[in-house]
Amino acid sequence: MSSLRRFWLIVLLFLITLFLNLPSEFTLFKKTFHRPPIDLRLGSSRFQRDLKLKKGLDLQGGAHLVLEADMQNIQSSDRLDALESAQQVISRRVDLYGVTESVIQTAIFQDSYRLIVELPGLEGIDKAIELIGQTAQLDFRHDTAPDAGQVDYASPSAFLRTFSFTSTGLTGKDLKKASVDFSQSGQTTGQPVVALEFTPEGSQKFADITQKNLSRPVAIFLDDQLITAPIVNEPITSGQAVISGGFTSEAATQLTIQLNAGALPVPIKIIEQKNISATLGADSVIKSIKAGLIGLTLVMLFMLLYYGKNGLIANIALFIYGLITLSVYKLIPITLTLPGIAGFILSVGMAVDSNILIFERLKEELRADRPFSIALELGFGRAWDSIKDANVATIITALVLINPLNWNFLNTSGMVRGFALTLFIGVIISLFTGVFVTRTLMRFFLLRRHQS
Amino acid sequence: MINFMKYKRLYFLISLLFLLPSAYFLSRFGLKPSLDFTGGALLELHVEPTHVQDITPAHITEIARQVVKLNSVQQTDTNTFLIRAQEFDQEHNQILQKELKTFIGDPTEIHFATIGPTLGKELIRKTLTGIILAAGFILLYVSFRFKDKKYGVCAILAMLHDSLILLGVFSFLGQYRGIEVDALFVTALLTILSFSVHDTIVVYDRIRESLKQHPQLSFTSIVNQAVTQTLGRSVNNSLTIIFMLLSLYLLGGTTIKWFIFALLIGTISGTYSSTFTAAPLLVLWENLKARKTKPNP
């Protein structure tokens, strides 16, 4: 590739990354422009990005939970399946509750089966957390006490005897849909109730049960707790039932969400919880970004004052570095956390390092009275060895921290990974901008002048 | 060329001036582990007074200890308090806030974290594994690239030098300022490990290159030459990183303040150690080897 072609390649890259980093709406020359999101289709695969920086929990507030599944009643060969289905159930519940962009991951450490749940935003977090832990095993039971046949359930004395409820085989699995409704009859008119609609098979079961238990109670249990036990007046064949348990409308909504999302296959316990308020996050972001910009200005000023023209080129390369890095964050996309910002800032320092190494080498070669064009190539060639070795050491550490193979003997904390990931991306891109971009720009701008 | 290596005893002495107190503090007081390592609960609340005039930590203590197993209450700002206790759940958090509302004032939750005790132990184990693994890989890489184990060993020694100083500083801060060591500190430590080696490799690289170019020169003068040539770069590079870190430390958010401070200490120590520890160690190594192989007069 000729030097000129490389130069135009960099200009093209600059324009693309500049486009990717434009705000979605901006005003220029009194005209408002909109930057469209990316939506590419190639055959059956689709690439879609809204090009917004994804902010982590510490930046936008939210809750971070680590849940542990109690696997003692599950065979060891089925545990992974149970964990995954628990993950799906919780994910459905959270979605139905309206928390967007939640992240739910599974993690296994020795004998501990865990789910890591991240809920961004703070609206209704308490309720959402309550919702996550509920098992939601719905079970229809009937009275099988020895005297069940002779009792007149309508008389008040019937409630003084002991009930013996056993499962009828009709459970939450036979549900088609649950929804919040309002009671139409009796004293409870206007109160929220939960309306159930069974699958065809469930409807059949329900019809049989109501048939067999005429004038007797059918109890509805949730997580082994009796919710209500209405007495059957006539067989119900429509496949519809109503749970009226003196719900508040909030409780009715929560119950429907749990029923619709399905029951958790295993009991779950919260072993870690971190709530972060959004204001704390916003404050830190603004401060850190401001601090980063000031630091960056100082670095650029230093490069300009100390290295003159070369420094200016290094600063241009640094600017391109910033654009490419942010574009990569948006394209992958990377969830930016506070340690992540720190990783980015640190990688800026490392990006500048490549240039400093090169310029110091260049100075030495010039001092040895070599012509500029040769000194330039020698400087780059000799600095490359150091740059390569030094950056490999950083890449090794970053990889150990990122733990890409998800080894469970290494750290899996999101914070540490966020930092390492931005550092890793930063180092890789800095190798490109610090060497390729700087060299091309120097050849283009400085070499020509020296030759002419 | 400056005869840097003539003063190698002085460099080792300066290092010792930092290493010995660090080792002392670390062995005497250890580090102050945060919630991440010990497990427990931490709740930061801003309480707007409605029932009393001024809220004191004593007010909070009085109420909190009836709800949770309280460890301490600390005032961090006007009407803002940090409550530390043994692990408690969201339900108790809500009960506590309700009680506060009834008797003192309106609480706003700033931060709540609760971590089970097993997770803390797990983090310690994972951290140690991470450090050993990273150090091991770097040692392998350096030994492979320089085809001589003395480079790998000396680079690791310089790395340990920086880690020990960083740990010592935080042991001191933990004892006298109550600064805790958390998961982010571990990240800082690992970053410093790699930065230290990064900087050392640049010097070693120069030594390797000079050895090829001037095989007739003594090892000491080769090292002198390499240090002279790389010192400017080393200082300039560190300055740019220090600019970034210093502005983050002074102006950045409070949550990353001590993380940045750890990086700052590590950068300064790492810059010093690559030139004034890693390079003289090589010379010392060579001298000792020469003395061993030379027959006694």
C-alpha cells in the first residue's frame, strides 16, 4: 500500500468514526441533522446498533444482585438445566415487570449455582427484587380428609374441623394466561382479582376436579401457602377461574406476572445486593469526564510543547484514537462503568507512550546525523520492538482480568472486567494509532516538506 | 553517557527506605479489607430531619441497632450517614428506613450493598489466583523474549518492589485513615504489575539491543548507556500518565478516588523501579556471577 493510499485510508476511517460518534441530533449552520442508527441486513443476519453509549449500573443507578439457587433437591445432572430455566423465568418476570435492559447471567462456583442480575434504573426496584425471589408454584388442591364426604361446607361449623388438602395434579403448568381483573359479584365487587385461563388440557382437568368436588372447597395454593379456598357451586368447563384473595391491585399485578412468567424450578436466595442511586452515578460521570478532558488537554499541551510538530501529529493520532475507541464501544457494544472510564483514560496514557518512544528514537537517529527520511523509518523500526514487548505485558494482565474463557477460579466481577476490557481495547487500538496512523501522517506531512 | 550504575547502592538504599516501612506496616497491621472481602452490609442514607433538629450518628445507632446487627454508624456529610452492619436483606433495609421515617426524618437511600460471607472469601482466593497467573505469564513471556532468565527474574523483582510499596501505603492508610481495600484496589494492583513490567521491558529492550551492537563493552557500561537513552522517554511517558491520573484524583468522582490514588502511587514507583531497581539488579546479577566464576586469588 502506498503512503498516499494509507493516508486516505486514515481520512476515511476518521470520517466513519466521526459519523459514529455524532450525537443522534445536532444543529449545524442553523440546520438540524439526524444521525440514523445502524441497521444492516445480510442474508438472515442482522446488525443493529442505536449508537448510544451503554451506561453501567454505577453510572445510571440500579440494583446488582447475586442469587444462589438451592440445589439440594435437584440431581446433580439436572442442576445446570434448573439454573438455566430459573434464569429464563426471572428474565421473563423482570421483562413483564417493565424493567428494560436487565442483564441476567449464570455463574457456577464450586457447588454454588448462581444468577447475577443487573437491574438498571431505580423505579420500583424494591418490588422487582421481591418479585425475583418468589418461587410462584401454583397448585390446586382438594380436601381428602376421611370425613370430607359428609361435611356440609356451607355451615360455619365446617371450618372448625381439620382440612387435609392434597394436590389434584392441576398446577401452574396448566395455565395459559393470568390477568388482573376486578370482582363482579358478592361482597368483593370492585376488588382486584386474578383471572386464570387454562390450556385445553388444564381446562379438562379443572372440569373434572370441579365435577368431583361439587359443594366442596377447591383450594388454591401459592408456594405452599393457602391463598383462597372457594366452594364449588357447579362444574366449570369453560377453562376459566378466578383467584380472589383480598388482593391490593399491586399484589394482583405481581401475582399475574409471576404466574405468566412460570414458576421457579428451584428456591432462590439473595446472597449479594448492591443498590446504587442514580444521582451518585451521574455526579461521578460528569466529574470523571471533566477530569479526563482536563487531563487529556494537559497531555496534548505537553506533547505539543515538548515535541513541537511531531507532538501535533501525535495529538491528531490521539484524537483519532479517541474516536475509534468510542466507536468500538458503541459497536460491540460495551457497557461503560466508572472503572471502565478509568481503563480508557489509562489507555490514553499508553497510547501516548508509543509516540514518545518513537519520537525519542527519532531524536537519537537525527542526532547521529542521519537524514530525516532514514531517521524516521529507523526510529519507527527500533521503537516497534519495545512497543510490542511492553504492550504484550499489558495485554496479558488485561486478559487475566477479563477472564474470557469464564474460568470460575478467576474473577468474574463486572467492575474489574469492565476496567480490563476497556484497557485491552485501548491497548490494541493504541498499537494501531500510535504506530500506523502516526507513521503515515508523519510520512505524509513531514517527509514531503523535508524532501522538497 | 552518565555513569548511573556507579550509584546503584544509593538506589537500593532509596528503595529500602520505602520497602522496609511498607513491609513493617503490612506485617504489623495488614490491610483493611472492605465489604467485598469480609461480607456484611453497608447502607448510605441521607436523612432529611423532620422530627428532630439535628440528626447525629447516635440517633441513627439507636434505631438501626434494633433492626439489624449494627457494626458502626459514621457521618459522611450533613445528614448523610454510612451504616455498617452484618449482612441484612432488602426487607430489613425497608424496615430500617421506615423506622427512621417514623422517628427522625425522611431517608433517601444513596447506596446499599450486602454481601454474603462466602463471597468475600471467594474473592480473596480469586484475587490471589489472578495475581499469580498474571505474574507467571509475564515471567514466561519476558524469559522467552530475552532468552535469559535473569531478565525475567529481575523484572519480577522490580514488580514485587512496586506491589510491596503499594500494599504498604494502603496498609498505612488503612491503619491511620481507615481507607479500605476493595475489588477495585485489586484491579489497580494488577494494572500496576503490568505497568511496572511494561516500563522495565523498555529499558531491557535497550540493553539487549546495545549488547548486540557493542559486544566489546562491559555489561555495566551497556546498562548505563541504555538507562541514559531511555530515561527521558520513561519520565515523559510517566508524566503523561500522571497528568491523567492527577486530574482524575483531584477532580474525579469520590467512588474512584482511592483507586486512582493506588494507580498514581504505582505509576511513580513503577517508573522509579524500572530504571533504578530493575537495571541495577541486572548489573548486580552479572557482578555476582563474575565473582563466582572468577577463581579466588
